[in-house]
Amino acid sequence: MTADAVALEARKAAESDDDSAPVQPQAPSSVASLTQRRLAHLPPDLRPLPSPAAYDQLLHHRPAAPKESLP
């Protein structure tokens, strides 16, 4: 809610003539996770796990270039 909506609701509650009926707090309801709900409806993922074998060629150690010494 915006601050304006809260102020409007507070003003309406203050101007209400029905002060005899106390407001009963509502029992907290359980909130379902939207992510869990979406994942429950997905088909199983049958793809193979990724393998880093194709990237091993990138990890070969290259000899370091000789450093030039400053005079």
C-alpha cells in the first residue's frame, strides 16, 4: 500500500461510528512459494549433467614470458 492509501484507511477507521465491534485479528494464513509451485508443474529434466572435459584444453599451462629488468 502507498502512504496515501494508508492515510485514507486510517481516516475512514477514525471517522467510523461503529466503535462497539472490536476488530478481530485474522489468523495468519500459509503462503505458498511461487517458485515451489512453478517447479512442481515442470516436467523432469532428462538432460545429461554438463561436463568440464571440453574445457580442459584451455587450462594447459603456458610458459610465462621473461620479464625485462629495468635499468
